[in-house]
Amino acid sequence: MENSKLPVFMMTIVAIIVGVALYKQFDFSTQTFANPALSAVYGITFLFAVFLLVRNYRKTARK
């Protein structure tokens, strides 16, 4: 039972850290990213982590 909570906790931490890093990379005055290649990697990782969290939430809501 505790094993199923560990990936959710880890993906939550990953999503928070990558989301903050992505936010810091964005320059609001020029509407661009400081490092576009790294920001793309951050964006893909953030979307993947959020996807896994939503999928797990929907799976547990069905039970």
C-alpha cells in the first residue's frame, strides 16, 4: 500500500521543482525563455509529471 504512494509523492516533488525552474527561466518583459532548449526539456518533464499525477488521480477516484 505504501509503495503506491511513493511514485505520486516523487512526481509531485518533480513537478514542483521543474515548474519553479521553468517559471524562473521565463522573462515576462520580453515573453521569451532565457534558454529555449533547456526550457523545452523542463516543459516536457513538467507535462509528463502532471500527466502521471492526473492519471493516478483518475484511477484512484474510480475505486
